[in-house]
Amino acid sequence: MTERYAYVPHRLLRRRVRDVASGVEGELMAVVNENVSATGIEHWVELAYIRGPSGREISTAVGNVEAV
């Protein structure tokens, strides 16, 4: 079995960002290339994890992340 994710460097890590899809603002905690497939065929996407003011993290597409 292969890994289900791999960390990806990003220029906004540990910086304040906004998810343009949801409007949530917080700190970019990680960007990962993640296998989101529920079947035997791998499907990899880059996801950004943002920690909001509540302390909970949300995931969104990397393309939805912008600096605040």
C-alpha cells in the first residue's frame, strides 16, 4: 500500500490566509498532496489545511487560498 498523502511546500505556510470558497480566515497549517480515492484507482489532489479562529482546521483546494 502506498502513502495516502505527502506534504508540499507552500509560500504561505504559517501565514494568515483566507479560503475564498468559504470565507474562513486563519493560519495555513499544511498543504498536502492527498489520495482521496475510495476505490483502487488513485486520485491525488492538493489540499490546504487552514486553522480557523475556533481552533478547528478546514481543508480546501490550494487554489482557494489567498493571503490576508
